[in-house]
Amino acid sequence: MLEVTDLDVSYGEARALWGVSLDIHANEIVSIVGVNGAGKSTLVNTIAGLLRPAAGRIRMDGKDISRVPSHLICEHGVAVVPEGRRILPHMTVQDNLDLGAYRHGARASRTKRLAWIHSLFPILHDRRHQAAGTLSGGEQQMLAIGRALMSDPKLLLLDEPSLGLAPVIVDTIFDVVTQLRESVSVCLVEQDINRALGISTRGYVLQEGRIVLADSSQKLLANDDVRRACLGV
Ligand code: ATP
């Protein structure tokens, strides 16, 4: 479904990704793990159309999306939950969710999708009339995921969903992400290798802008090199 081939990305003169290749199939959860600065957000932001690759190709269902700008990427079935969530704090929870449904094809199924998202995260129904900025960090992460799902994506890119959240909240969010696999593929970018590899089928280890290991999540979890690359132990 998603194919990334030989991707090079730079910030000015500084290269951040070197020949990155990966693929994600339908109904898969795939982890991308690595330490701070390994290039995880750069990879997500490039797939999301926020950064232009210097070289390489990104294809979604065979179509080249390497140069599709971020505001049109959802038309290709890709939805992003960025690091830091970026919800609109003064708008209500409901209005934030509705923003996710602006994609042309998603408007018709809005009511059905909303009911599904409320069933995944009941708190978003209970708090639907509240300003989003009054939600806790965990609830805001749920809202950011719900908003992305409103666009009816085939692929959900999650950038560090556990960042800054209490373990019990992370458990709830990861339980829901596990359930999503029936409806959508997930690319899970995380520093928490145990949690990410614990719910994904496959994983890639990113180190200094390069993919250094790719394997089943089970094998990566048992591999000491992964701990060395991701935790420095
Ligand atoms: P984190 O977990 O801290 O977000 P990461 O694995 O997502 O780390 P990136 O944020 O993609 O890593 O950073 C990869 C490299 O690119 C790092 O060396 C970083 O300093 C550099 N970088 C990231 N954003 C910029 C930018 N806007 N301008 C210049 N260099 C950047």
C-alpha cells in the first residue's frame, strides 16, 4: 500500500534521511523506532507532504505522492497525527473532529465515522461541547487520533503518541490503536520500543537517518542490537 524507496531528505545543507526504504501493507501496524534525532519525525513529515524529499519516491497504492502537498495528502488516504497533537484549543471537541472530515469523500460518511470514533473514545462524546484546550493531554491525543480518522484514511501515521502521557493513558490509546488494524493500516513512530513493537507486526529501526534493521516486531524485541540502537544500552 505505502512504498517508500531510497528517500533522501535534507534541511538546507544538513542531511536528515539517507536512502530510506520501507513498505506498509493493508491492515498492518508497522513501528518505526529510534532515539531522539534519528529522523523519525522527518520521515513522517515527508510522507505527510510537509517536507520535500531531495531524492527517492513515496507511493501510495502505486501512485507517486512524493510531491503532493500536505493539505492534499488526505485525498490519497493518508492521515497524520503529528507530534504535539496540534488540536485547536478554542474550538469544541466536536468542531475539531469535524475538521478532519473536510476531505471530499469523507463528508458523506461523517455521521457513521463519528459514531465509530465515539465508540473507540467515549470521552470524546462526553466532552463534545467542551473547548478542546480544556481536555487533558491524553484526551487531546485521543482527539488528534479521532480527527485523523474522520478523513476515512487507509493509512494513519502516528508520531510519538505516548509522548508526555501517563502510562495508564498510553495503555488506553495503544489498546485502541491495536483495534484500528481491522479498518486502517498504522505507521507508529515511537521512542518507546517495547510498547510500539509490542502491538506492531513489523518494525524498522532508524539510526542517524538510516534504516539499520527491519524485521518482525517479535524478532526486533529479542534483538540486543535494537536496544543498543534505541536505548544506547
Ligand atoms: P525526536 O524524537 O526528537 O522528534 P526524531 O527521530 O523524530 O527525533 P527528527 O526530528 O526527524 O528526529 O530529526 C532528525 C535530524 O534532523 C536531527 O539531526 C535534527 O536535528 C534535524 N532536524 C530536524 N528538524 C530540523 C529543522 N527544522 N531544521 C534543521 N534540522 C532539523
